[in-house]
Amino acid sequence: MIYFFQILFKKLVGTLPTLLIISLLSFMLIRMVPGDPVLLLLGERGADPAVYAQMQQRLGLDLPWMTQYWNYLSNAISGDLGRSIISKTPVLTEFMARFPATLELGMTSMIIAIILGLPLGIVAAIKRGTILDHLLMTGSLVGYSMPIFWWGLILILIFSVNLGLTPVAGRISIIYDIPTVTGFLTIDSLLSEEGFDAFKSTLQHLVLPAIAMGTIPLAVIARMTRSALLEVLGQEYITAARARGIPPWRVILLHALKNAMIPIITVIGLMVGSIITGAILTETIFSWPGIGKWMVASINARDYPVIQGGILLIASMIVLINNLVDLTYSILNPRASIGPNRK
Amino acid sequence: MLFILLVALIAILAPLLAPHNPTQLFTDTLRLPPAWNPLGNANFLLGSDDLGRDTLSRLIHGARISLGIGFTVVTISGLVGSIMGLLAGYFGGTIDRVISGAIDMLMALPSVLLAIVIISVLGPGVTNAVIAVSFVALPGFTRIMRSAVIEEMGKEYVVAAQAIGASHLRIMFKEILPNSLSPMIVQASLGFSDAILNSAALGFLGLGVQAPAPEWGVMLSDARPFIESSPWMVTLPGLSILLVVLAFNLMGNGLRDSLDPKLRQR
């Protein structure tokens, strides 16, 4: 256990340089944009010299850049990422208000991807070389190649426009006014007075975007499961287990899958990045009020403090998660060493 | 393979094949359904869009744009990535640490988000979209080249070249590079599909290729408001993206299986 905390500590310290560089890049972002950031913040008009100087001072832009970066960094660490130019709300507050929506959507899509992807991969591995295997693998390649911004529209076309089963946009029908408790509407709606009806509306809104977003992870998980399982199934201990007369399903589900899970879990963990990419496109299509749509909107509006803060938060989150995945990997697979010799 | 050749041919011959000018407005026939629909018109085989532009012509010219972007991106990031990977793998030490560190940084940001960040600095447009998507593709090429080079480094022919006093440049480009190309070819094919997908996504978000151009992603976002009344406008451009991306992925997988049996089914 002490060993575990040692690794955890090492890992966290190891992410510090990466996080520092990310912060430096996001600090530089607003300064790389062509044009004067002060004018950008003030708007093209209203460049009265006195106001200009005041703004420059308030932003600390008259200081040397090392000092500016230091101020930016210490503010960021204490949670102050500046304010949105448009809404004047602190960036962190805006992020926190939208993050649960993205998290809820992302988690639902991952659950769909895992629940469907694992069995499909297992079936393909067992039926290796058959037509079913080929069908599943071709299907997964189609899923992997799917432009999800189109896939989302097609889902809307089929299920919302033609069948009228699901709503087109948003998280919940506007007739419900759900007080925010956790930020997860699936939970909040159950806690609210409308209870089950509101929950049903939430689910109806959730299902299409979650399918759209889960498609690529589903394909990746199915392929990974198949190849990991095939690799394990060729090993001697599996033959030994079979020879002992253990039923085939038991061999596959208990003996083989246990060892095949390591690469599968790693792949699932490392998919956090592609989930964010999926969120950007899916949320734009389904008008889902999460961080993806928020980032696209602020880029279109040239709301630089928001872009800057959003990038910093998202990138730090991904770096931390990737490192945690690495850590899980080394716990699941004690043979993988952690240390300077690692390739 | 055949399909890719066909699409490439269509892209090259676009002006000859397209029945109409892709940006010409036929204002008396708006949002025409495809020709097999009773309301369709044989003059516009796949129908027309909300401004009366011929969908088939736009799709044909779109192939040109998408393959053009894909080709440029793969060339730029393939070249830069190869050189960076070679340097990192060959010299190791500090150079490797700097390059690998930079690559890890790029990989920390999700692809479309990274592209969007770059666009937000450079501004939207075709050239900037190509730059952004090339940046996104860079880590893949660099990583694969680096590990291919590291694998080659210990081999006898490299040691022999070093023993006869060949220069670093000669060993890198004449000895190691030709021997590490096969994984790069696979990556180029897979990179092509990523590049097309990413640039279409940027076009869809309004950050890549700009509006009147017949780019598939742009066509999709133009068609969005008409999803209920004219579903074919949404279906066709996306289907084109899917088919081309799928073809490149299939080719990449096929190449991987034939060039390097070790890498089979990652």
C-alpha cells in the first residue's frame, strides 16, 4: 500500500511539468492572436486613451511578461481564470455550470459503448474467422470511420423526424423546472417534484446524443476486446484449463477475459480525450448545454478568456486522467514497471 | 483500393465530370429531391440545395477539396513527423526528451479541440484548417517513426554503417529511413482518413473551409435547417465522408496486415 502511494505521488509530481507547459501555452494563446488584447477586450470602438491605459493596467499588460505569467499562474491555481467578455461571469463558474452536462453525456455514452462493445468483441473472438466475425469487424470499422456530426443528424432524422420518438435538442423538456442538486439531470429529475415524468423526459433527451457519442468508443472497444482476447486464448494456461474439462464459457469469461481486461481498460481510460472531441461535435448538433458547445460558441464569439480557461481546464483534466490510467495499468499488471527505465 | 482510385479520379477530373458549376444558383428549382423521386428532375441527379445548387456537382467538387486537404496534411505532417521521429529516435537523450515531451503535450489535447484552438489563433479558412489538422496529425507520425527508428538502431547494418564512419545524416536518411518506411505508409493511409474526418468536422463547425465552397462538412452544416423537409441534403454529403474515410481505414488495415504481420490487429 505504501508502494502504491509512492507511485501515485511520483505520477502526480511527474505531471507538473506538463501542466506548467499547458498553462504557459494557454497564457500565450491570448497574446498570439493578431491584434491588441486590450482592444479585443474593449471592443473595436471605445479606445479612449485614458480607458485604454486603465484597462492595460487592470489586466497587468504593462508589466514584464514573466511577471504577467506568474500572476496568471497564481490566479489560475487559486481558481481565478478571468471573466468571460460576453457574459462577464467568471470562467470557472461557467465551466462548473456546464461540466456536469458533458460528464453525464460522456458517462452514458461510455456505458453504452462498454455494455455493447465488450460482448460484441467477445463474440467476434469466439467465432473467429466466421462470417459473424467478419460482419462484426466490418461493422466496427464503419463505426470507427463514422463522422459523428453526420451520424447525429441521421439519428435525429430517423428517431426524431420520422418516428417522432425522441426530442431534437436540449437536456429536458422546457415544461420541467428542475432545481440543480448534483448537476446530473438524471438524478436531479428523480429528486424533483415531477419525479418520474421528468426523469423520462431526461432519458429521452439523453439517448440519441449518447448513442452518437458512444459509436466510436464502441467500435474501438469491440476491436480491442477481440484482439486482446485472441491473444490470451492462444496461451498455454487456456489450453490447460480446457484440458481440465472446464466448460468453454467459463474458460473465456473467467480465465481468459481476466487477463484480456488489462489492455481493454487502458484503451477505455485513454478514450477520455476522444470523448471530449465527441462532446464538441455532439453537443453542437443536439444543442446540449455542455462544455463542448460552450467552447465552440466562445471561439465563434472570440471570447478569449473563456477559450483560454477552457483549454487549460480540459487539458489538465486529460493529463491527470491519462496518468491515473497509467497507474491503474501498473496496478492491474504488476509486470509493467514504473520508473525511468520504462520505454 | 479501387474505390479510393475512383474517388481520386473523380477529384482530379471534377470540372469535367460535374454536370453543373458547383456554386451556380438555379433559383427556380430550390431543394429539389434526387431524380428517382417523382418530384425530382433528371437534370439534377442527386437534387439541389436550398440555394438551388446542384448536389451531385457539389459532391464531386467536394471530393477534390477533401482529398486535396487530406493529401496536403499527410504530406506536411508525414515529412515533419518523419524528421522529428528520426531525430528523436536516432540521437536519443535530450533531443528525444524535448521532442517526445512536445508530442505528449500535443496528444494531451483532443484532436478536434487542438485544431479548434489553433484556428482560434489563426482565424478560420482553408489554409489555417490545413495547418491545424496537420498539427493534429503530427504526433502519430512522429511516434511511429521514433519507435521504428529505435527498433532499427540496434541492428547490425546500422552498426556497420557507424563502423565505416558514415555521417549521421547518411545513416539517418539512407540507412534507417528506407527500413522504417512500412509503418509510416500504414500511418499515412490511416492519417488520410483522420485528416478528412477532422477537416470535415472543422468545416461543419464553420471553422474550416468557408461557406460557398462545396466542402462536405460545410454542405452538412448548410443542410441542417432543412433536415425535416429535405433529408437527402443531409444524407448525401455525410455518406460521402463516411465512405471515403472507411475506404482509407480499410486500406490502412490491409496495408498493415500485408506490410507488417507483427502489427496485425493492434
